[in-house]
Amino acid sequence: MRTVTACCLAALLTTGLSAAADAPKVEKVDPKSAAAQVEKGTASLVDVREEDEVTSGMAKPAKWFPLSKVNADPAAFKAFLAALPKGKVVFYCAAGGRAGKAAEKAAALGYTTANMGGYSDWAAAGLPTKDKP
């Protein structure tokens, strides 16, 4: 029994480690760096918050594609990404968790991605905002 348990544990650990190594790489970027990249034309900014959240405003250069739609309609997400200018795709949400999930999904589709964190980080940096789309 002990040998079987050790064998299973080793298999689980190995599988878990290889899965972690296979996870798409998502860069972390601060709001000012994200803004500079967007301004240079080397990145696009995407807000993945839900509709009730964007009523408080959005980063001025951001496109909006809520995470619920990313999950519900992968084909629409692929089309949305394909319509963005070439370059890095920087995601943000309220605090960074959902942005990370969207960035991982985009990275798995072959995009270079980054997680900027939350909208409050953008606003706190004094960067330009706009009303919801």
C-alpha cells in the first residue's frame, strides 16, 4: 500500500509540475508602462470587467470585452483578439485576477500578453479615463 501511495504521489507531483511549466507566460506590467506601450502602438489595452463595473469608467485607450463573454463565447474572443492591432495585449479588471485569466487564455491562443492589474491602479496613476463604451 505504501509503495502504491508513493508512486501515485510521485505521478501527481510530476503531472502538476509539468502542467505548471506548460502554463502560458503572462507578464506583469504597471499602468504607466502599459500606457506607454499603448501610446507607442506596441500594445492594446483590454478591460475584462463586467458591464456594471465599467459604469465607473475605463482606461481611455481600452477596448472592452468582459471575462464572462471570454468564457461563454471563445470564438468571439478569438475574433476580438484578431481585430486588435498587432502587438502585446494588456488586460486589466478590478484587481488583476480576472485579467490574469483572460491573459492566460489569449496567451494559449498565441498572443503575447500582460496583466496590468486593476482599473483603480490606472486611475491612481493619473492616467486618462473615459465613460463606459
